[in-house]
Amino acid sequence: MSKREVPLVHPGEILLEDWLKPLGISQYALAKAIDVPPRRINEIVHGKRGISPDTALRLAAFFGTDVQSWLNLQSHYDAEMTRETIADKLANIHPFVLA
């Protein structure tokens, strides 16, 4: 497993640093605006929970963004975390070659 050149950023950090802080929106205000428990937003922002399709749809509706953007952030993060976890096993898999 090689050391990552660019640190992997959890989607919750992106939500906090790129959206909530610049727009002056508290976690509580966002939770109320999108009708979810405040704990859900707090756990996402602290990297303890992922962005589910339900939450992605709500974030997209609130911020006027594409739902797929939120889902892509989460799926990329999940795939990279899994890649690091199973790197040794992946290294032992040989690609299928047509004869």
C-alpha cells in the first residue's frame, strides 16, 4: 500500500468547509432546513457518517446542486477507503485476459 500524495477528504469536511462555513449556515440550521435530525449533520461533518442518497437529495434541493455530486463525493471516498483496506488482496488479483 503506497502513501497517498493528496489526503483523502471525507464528504462531511467538504460540506462544512465549502458550504456551511462560507455561507454562514450552522449545522443545526441546515438540519432544520432539510428536515433531518441535527445529529445526522453533525456526524457527517465529523466523518462519522456518510452522505446517504436521502441526505444527498435533501442537500441538493437546499443548495441548488446536483444530487449526483453529493453521491459521487461519498462513493469516491468509500471506494478509496476500501482500496486502502484491501490493497494487499487487490495486488494479488490478476486481470482476466481473453485467449
